[in-house]
Amino acid sequence: MKETTILDKRFREMIPGEIINRRIDDMAEQINRDYAGKDVVFLGILNGAFLFAAELFKRVNLKARISFVKLASYEGTKSSGSVKELIGWNEDIKGMPVIVIEDIVDTGHTLELIVGELKVRKVANIKIATLLYKPKAYTKKIPLDYVGFEIPNDFVVGFGLDYDGYGRNLPSVYTLIKQ
Ligand code: XMP
Ligand code: MG
């Protein structure tokens, strides 16, 4: 079993890089089939989705664009608490089919916010591609169209996902070893 240390924590390899890459082959093939002949915009959610987005996008053979947005948190007024906002929009996506690319869907709060923003921007339709999905944590109704792997409700790193900013460059997905 491959193990690694990031900062003060130990992690165990859960999904090897080769398996991830093969799964991304399948996901891209499915997207290529579903969107054949269409002009599509991919929307990656920074930071975590940058690696999965790159791996997926290079396998896509459609007429396609890619753009990235980032979720910024700032302190709102006392009554509203911490407010989250999506920043970095720079593509005209009105009327376009959009595929959102996420590293992981956990509770689904982030996804709900993104889908809300896309509806405001009047896109033609929205599909979701996520590398990882924690079904036991998910509290929303938004359907996930392309899921790489369903995983248990544990903290994971690697393939773009971080622990305090570190571990994103690991080519496999690792799970936290609880002590
Ligand atoms: P929600 O709950 O909004 O969470 O679906 C999505 C965002 O939370 C982060 N997240 C994780 N990051 N390991 C991580 O490195 C995890 O196990 C994990 N679970 C959630 C991530 O930023 C994701 O976009
Ligand atoms: Mg993170």
C-alpha cells in the first residue's frame, strides 16, 4: 500500500493514477458521443479541478472552449456571515451548452451556487462532470451527469485536490489515514 505524508498527516493511496486516467478516457468518450456536432463550453472550477479539467479537455474532440472560475469567500455583513462569490467570468456563454468540471462534489453547496450563476447567464443547458463524488454527503437534487468515482465520506487529496494547499501534484487520489 502506497502511503505519503502531507504536512502533519498520513494518507494512503485510494485510486491509482493509471485507473484515474483510464476512467477519464471513458468519460471523454461519452462526452464526445453526447455532444457530437455541438459547440460546447467547459467551465472548470478552480483550484481543485485544474488537473482533471486539463486531462478531460485534451481528450475532447469537439468544437469546444474552456474557461475557469474561482469561488472567492469574503466576510459579509454580520447578518449574512461569510459570503461566497464566483469570480473570473470572461466568456460569453449565453445560449451555449455548458459542462461544469469539478474535482469533487461533497455536500453540493458549491455546485448549487455554480448552477445558479449559469442559469442567470442564460446558458442553453448545464451538465456536470466531476472526478469524485461523495454520495453520502450530497444534499442536493442537481443530477451529476459524468462521475469518475463514487467515494466514501472521507477526506481525500491528490489529482488536483489539496490539504492546506499541498498534495495537488500527486498523480493518484489518496485518503486520510485516521489515527
Ligand atoms: P461541496 O460541499 O460544496 O464541496 O460539494 C465541494 C468543495 O469542497 C472541497 N472538498 C474537498 N477538498 N478533499 C479536498 O481536498 C476532500 O475530500 C474534499 N471534499 C470537499 C473541494 O474544494 C470542493 O470543490
Ligand atoms: Mg481545498
